[in-house]
Amino acid sequence: MKHQFKLVVLGVLISTYGLAADVKKATEPCKAIKEACEAAGFVQGGAKDGKGLWVNCFQPIMQGTTHPKTKLPLPTVDAQQVAACKKTQPKPADKKAGK
């Protein structure tokens, strides 16, 4: 009985490690886009000045648009990276369903 319990615990630990690795791998493309925005001069809380990390850079890159109040040029980001990041983000309908 103790042996079976140990096997179950080991199986859970292995599964958890695998899921954590998948989550990290899934967020890497988004992290790279965020870092590109930061390298271009966009900062957290900078939206009032047209230099907001999320409003003026990340979201426009993800949407393939520009924000009218953006004061800095958007960094060049590989389209494959954007597509990979989009796969990790819930769609607007998914967000509503989760509430």
C-alpha cells in the first residue's frame, strides 16, 4: 500500500513538473515581445506620456496596429513570435466565460 502511494505521489510530481515546463515555454514568446518593448523605451505606467509598455507597445504589436498617442517607434517583432504569443492568450470570449 505504501509503495502504491509513493508511485502516485511520484506521478503527480512528474505531471506537475511537465505542466510547469509547458507554461514557461508558452509564455516565452510574450516575454520576448515585452522585452522588445522595454528595450525600445516603453515603460510600465508610461501611458500618459505615450510610452506605456502595454497600451502603447505590447497591445498594438499583438493587434497589428498602432496607438494614436504613442510617442516612440514600435520595435520590430517577428510575426511568428506574435502568433506564438497569441496562442497563449485567451480570446476575449474566453475571458468573459471565465468570469
